Amino acid sequence: MAGFTDLREKLKSMTPHRDKVFEYSNGEKRKYRESDDDEERRDEEARKVKSSVKQAQIFTQEECVCIEAKIDEVVAKADKGLYREHTVDRAPLRNKYFFGEGYTYGSQLEKRGPGQERLYSRGEVDEIPDWVHELVIDRLVTHGVIPEGFVNSAVINDYQPGGCIVSHVDPIHIFERPIVSVSFFSDSALCFGCKFQFKPIRVSEPVLYLPVGRGSVTVLSGYAADDITHCIRPQDIKERRAVIILRKTRPDAPRLNSSSLSPSIHSSERRHILKAKRSHRKADPDAAHRPRILEMDKELQRRSLSSRQRRHDGDSSENSWRRADEREPGSRYTHDHAPARRVKMRRH
């Protein structure tokens, strides 16, 4: 045991693995083992990601405040149902607003999976607002981030504390590269190479954790855009955060046929459904560290409460006939005044 002061150190040095951490959204962590080969592969992946990501701090505090006010106007307009049918896409703790070009994904398609995404028909989403051109796109052109005329698709993702977007690659058959995003409202992080699991939601340790500051610009191309997934983890959204994603669609990108879309609601119903769903309560800063309660879980809770209430009602009705007999004779209901009280007897 020369050179070792503890047998555990010797055993650890002889074992070709290291402990990695699987982190839950509530902050709980679980260790698992990763071999040296896996570690080298991840380190190589991280180097490739870093080499294909560019970041710059372009927008000042004052400019951020101005742009964030415009984002709030978009949210207010959407809550009033003033946008076209496919401009607004809502999800728990995350809303999307498509401008210029919108596309289908996930449950919106009859056939799901990578490569199945389709652009909507032209005119299905609203045009890119003038303020996005004037306050955001023109600044990026001036700084040489993107060439003039590059952007024809702008998406605003608005996250509440604990919100997330699962690991994905922006559809290669839909969008050209690079992918440009600008962050607002708060600092956060972009993670690469994570794996998500649900109920409760939990995320594996990323290949690369990339801090993203308020007012910063992030540009993905090459390996970071095409060969590894990226995501926003729930634990990295501690305050409200919005990101404006600027992209260019490919000229040959497939567009949606009406028969490929899952049955949608009629436009006449859209205004009612897009009524305000946002809570006006102050956001809980610890919400990002707790598992989210899904609708299925809420329904189970409601059933459990209903069951307990029925049992309680049954217990209380067992002696209800006693209370009826103990009343004053004149106080009992009669057919002349009100319907007689029906007493539910408990069977034994």
C-alpha cells in the first residue's frame, strides 16, 4: 500500500470509473458511475461544442429594459387573443410566440420524431414585429453577428421559474445555420448533451454548461448546432427569462399539408382559449428546485380528496337522525314551509 494512506484511495485509483451526478429539478442529486472512456468522450464533446459556440454581450441594461417592455406587450396581446392561430404555443411554465415562420413539432403532428417537423403554410403566423427588426436584428447586423436579410423567423420563448425546454436539435431540414439567440429578464444557462427523465422531472449532468447572461447573444453552428442536443433545465430558470431566437428557414424546407396536422380548434374558438392563463401571483424563487406537479398528478390528488370527503360525510351522517330528534318540534321543516330534510342512514 505504498503511496496510499487509505485503502479507499487505492481502490479508487485502480477502478476505471468516476462518480457522475444525476440532478433532480428539486436539487436532489444521485451518483452513478462513468468509465474513463466515457469521460474522455465527454471531454472531447465539450471541446467540440466550445469551438462551435460564440457569445457576445451586445445589449446594454437600458436596451434590455426597452426590449423587455416590448416582450411584455407581445404577451399582453397574446393574452387578448389578438394574434393569428399558430403564432402562440402554450406549455406549462413556457410560452412560445412564432413570427415570420412557424413550424409544427411534438404532439402537433400525426407522425412524431426528428425529421417530421413542417413549416406552417405562409401567413399562418404573424409577421416579425418592427421592434424586433429595429431593436434586435439591426444591432446584430451592425456588430457583424449575422448578415443583413438573414433572419426570416423570430421566436420568443417566455419561461417562468422552473420552466424548461427538453433536449433537442433545431430541425436541420427546416433551419439554416447559425442559430442566434438573445437573452432577457435574467441570467440562465444553456446545457448540451443532457438526458431528461420525468415524474419527477430530472436531468443528467451536461456535457457542457454554458452560462447565458441577460443581454448576451449566443450563436450556435457546426457541432453545437447539429451533432449534440441542447436544452434549458428547470433548475437554471430561477426567475422569469425570455429568449429571442433568430433563424433563417431553408428554401426547400417542407411545409405542412392540412392532412398532416392533428385536428385543431376552429379560429372562432381560438380567442376564448388564448385568454390570460398567466398567474398574477409573485413567482416563487424556489419553484425551480421542486418537481413540477403535472395535470395527471393533480387529478389523482383531487380524487383522493373527494374520497376522503365522502368518507367524512358518511361518518357525520351516522348520527344525523339524533340531531333531528333533538330539535324543537316546531323547528322541524314541514311541507308547508320547506322540503323535509332527508336523513342518510349508514348501513352496518
